[in-house]
Amino acid sequence: MDLNNIITFITVATLLVISPGPNGFLIAKTVPLSGHKAGFANVGGFVAAFYVHGTLSIFGISILLVQSAVAFTVFKMLGAAYLIWIGIKAIRNALNQTTTTSIESPNETQKKVSIRNAFLEGFVTNALNPKVSIFYLAAFPQFISLEGNAFSAYALVTAHSLVNLIWFSIMVLALSRVKNAANSAKFKTWLNSITGLVFIGFGAKLALMKTS
């Protein structure tokens, strides 16, 4: 595999990973409320979803999302509904936080996300994202030579996953350092409100995204 090809792919993948999106906001919501272990579980879910998208692209299954308007619409709406559901859940937590803190101590007003659920949240957030599928359909094939095999293709998926792992691990560690400051009830209410609105916005934007 050509070295320039690999460097170009990693550059494109890095720009995609560091651009604002649902993954970053999920990490920002998870770590202050549930700790760095749950944050790393989110990241593990992201990485697992990349291999799903990569596998579908390598074997040509996800081409249906581009060729079939119905398949794309169904997949798109599933992703949009999931993002909006996360947003509504975050806003509901914010409202519960406000109500509870006026009655009792704010220390245990919201349940922490389990490691398993954090992994699943990260996986589903990334798996039900048609934009990631489109990246693997539009950009991914351009970096694979005609003589290339599945091993070389998975090497690119691994490179993309490593960029994702490094970037969001740094974010998890940075957020975990301010976890004590983030434990206040007011901060949790603010964080849930903002992330809830952002996820609903992402979901609405995804639902309105054109098929072409």
C-alpha cells in the first residue's frame, strides 16, 4: 500500500474524527456524570462501530444505502430517532435534576451509566450514523487499490479507529480531570440541557438530510 495514500487517508479520517459531532457530545455528557471508565466504554463502542461500517463497505453491503432510497431513508430515520431519543433523555435528566435538588441533596440525583450501557451508547451512536457509512462509501474506496485485499482495507479501518481512540481518549482524560468541578448539580443540569438540545439538533439535521 502506498505510503502517501495512507497519510492522505489518515489526514481525512482525522479531520472527520475531530470535527464536532454526536461522538464528542456523548463523551462530554458521559464522563462528568459517570466517570472516565464509562467514557472509555463510549470510545470502545465508537471503535467497534467503525469495524462494522468498514466491513459493510469492504463487502459492498452498505452500497444499498446509496442505491436504494428506501433503505437509506429507513437507516437515516433510525439514526435520527436514536439521537433525538438521547437528547430527550438528557433534557429529562436535567429537569429531574432541577426538581430533585430543590428537595434533597444533589449528590445522587442521577444514576450513573453502566460500562455496558456506555459501550452500547457509543456503538449505536456511531453505527446508526449514515454519514459514517457515506464516508466509507465515498472516500474509503478511493484509498484502496484494485490489487488490494481485505487485509489492506482493514488496515485503513484500523488506522481510522486508532485516530478515533487517541482523540477521544484525550478528551476523556481531560474531562475526568475536571470531574470534581463538574459534580455540582447546577453543572449537571446545564450539561444535560445543552447536550440534550445538541443531540436533538443532530437528529433533526440527520432526518432532513437529502438522499443524494
